[in-house]
Amino acid sequence: MKHLLATSLLIATLALPAHAQDRLSVMLDWFVNPDHAPIVLAQELGYFSDAGVEVETVTPADPNDPPRMAAAGRVDIAISYQPQLHLSRHNDLPLRRVGTLISTPLTCLVVLADGPVQQMADLKGGKVGFAVAGVQEVMLDAMLAYHGMEPGDVEQINIGWSISPALMSGQVDGVIGAFRNFELNQLEIEGSAGRCFYPEAEGVPSYDELIYVANPDQMDADVIARFLDATERATGFILNNPDEAWEIFSATASELQTELNTRAWGDTWPRFATRPAALDAGRYARFEAFMAERGATAGGLSVDALAVDVTAQATP
């Protein structure tokens, strides 16, 4: 009788549904590309499952949507940019940086390698295109000032996302806002070699390019911490096995299997944050001061008003 009871209890236990995992929605900054590999690999390698998190990724219809969607609680976290975070906070969006995806700048001012601009001073009297108004103009002005020029020394033109065509057609002499892991490769594929002037070497403080942001009043720090732990594991796998990681990543969607993405992969994977939850407070304080010095914001926000270490808030 005891044996039958034990067997019945075992069968009943096996029949119970598995414990539901915590859900987390993540809005990307744009369509899936090599920048998002740690998220995709964490899913494909089962690291999210190990962390007890079910992750849903969402692609925005408009690249300006992610921080607004996170602030409104429409998604749990969103991928944004550290410079954009400073503007978002000064526009009263309830956001905090909760993690880092790519910890080095990717944005650069790109020119044609064989064009008339061989040094920053050569831009004087020329035309510079920008993709997104706001931060990119601030960066350009700071880079010009670093070389003794004024904003009015160049004509600034909003070219939208037509970065490479505008440069190759001669519409502009340079473009601020190009990503060094993509636009340089795209130019080369199309037969026009490019060169980057790097903001962090031209008067702009270094910053985290891609970050995760969330509404601090609505977020679950423990779930986000586990999400970041899983992406940290995935980043470790990528760094140790970049070729295998590319094969796994690119196999998830046919649109990833292009020459541009293949080339971009090699320029992207060394830049992933190896400690995505780690917070460099000085980096955020310096960039907040920079934005104020350039007149882009009123300044004065503390690091706590910009970023949090979710591991310090998560349940042990």
C-alpha cells in the first residue's frame, strides 16, 4: 500500500507543470544585427532558461521608440545609448541605465579615405551630415572645438539614415553618427574606402554605446539581474568561440547571412561588455558634465539619477 501511494505521488509530481519562468520583454534599438548577439546567444544556448527568465525581444517601428516604451512600461527594458539617456532624463523620462551591452563608443565621424578631408581641420567650409538631431550635433561641435573651430565653420545637414549614399555621392564631406562596425564595411563593399575620426579621441568623453534602460519604479531588479547574468555568460562564450558564436547567431535568421553582417561581426564581438551589470559611475558623471558644458542639457543630474546597479538591489 505504501509502495502504491509513493508511486502515485511520484506520478502526480511528474504530471505537474514546470515552474513558470519570469517573463522579460526587451525592445531592441533597431532590427536584429550583430550588436545584439549576446541576447540571441543567451537564448540559443539556453542561458535565459537556466536563469529562470523567459525573454521576448521586440523590434521598434521607430528607432526613437525604445526609451519612450521603457519609460511608459510598455516593455520591461529597452536598448538605448548612454548619450541619449542623458537627454531622456533631462526631458523627464523616468529611466535608468540598468546594464551595458556594448561598452565602447561605436559612433564616429566618417569621411572618404581618398577624399579632401584628411584631417579634422579640412572640414572647415565643408558639409557634415548627421543622422539624428541632438547628441550627434553636440558631438560634432565638440570635435570641431577640439581643433579650434566653431559650429558655424561647417554646414550641418540632416541626412537621416542615408549615411553611406550621402557621403559617396558628394552630398556631404563627412557624416557624424556612422557606426564604425557597419558604415566602414558598407563603404568598402560598395567600393569606397572610408576613414573614421573617433569622438573619444577628439574631445568627447568615452561612453557606453549601447545600454539597457528601464523605468526604476516598475522594474524587477532581480529578473533584470538574472537577464544580465545570462548575457554575461553568452558574451563569455562569444569571446572564447567567436567563429562558432557567429555560426549560431547567423543561423537564427536568413537576413543576418549577408556580407555586411559577416564583416561587421568581426568588428563588433570584441566590444561586448564582459560585465554588463557593472556600473562605471565616473563615466556617467563625466558625460553628464560634458553635455552641460556643451549646452545640450542643464546638467546637475547625479549618477543615481542616471544609472543603477541592479545586482545591488536584486534578491541574494
